[in-house]
Amino acid sequence: MYAIVEIAGQQFKVVKDQTLYVHRLQDEEGSTVTFDKVLMIDDNGKVKLGAPVIEGASVKAKVEEHLKGDKVIIFKKKRRKGYKLKKGHRQYLTKLTVQGIS
């Protein structure tokens, strides 16, 4: 059984006991979060689609920790112009563990 759910503006395919990283959520570490924007549920071949969401369906997840992602280096250069630009970015993430789909 799996579901497609919208979390923090992104869509994820989730299964029970799965760990996933999403954009930073405001909830405290150790708390339980419920996501109501379930777009699709597949229960052993029995597919249920929402238009746009399924009424009454939800996904429960536990907030494990808040962390920062890997560093991404942005480097721009224009040859023969003396123009170079180097920037870095680390995305703030939240680690979730899916507890159940209902």
C-alpha cells in the first residue's frame, strides 16, 4: 500500500515506515504530523484517485530531526571578461518517518 501526498509544496510517494527528507517544517522534533493532501492511494491494485484530493484520507508521520542538506556550489564565469561568481547554498530539511496511511 502506498500513497502520493503533497508535503510542503512537493509531491511524494510514501510507504509505511519510509524515511524521507522534505523542506523544513515548523513542527518540533519528536512530534507527529498529519498530512491531509492525499492525491492518490493504491491498496494492492485498488487505486483511489482524488479530484484534486481524497476526502478523509491522511498520512501520519513523525518528525525525526531538522538538518541541513549537502552544500551546492554555484559558479558562473564569462571568459575574457574577468567575471567570476562563486556562491554556495545548503537547504534546510526535515527528516520524516511515515507511520501510517489511512
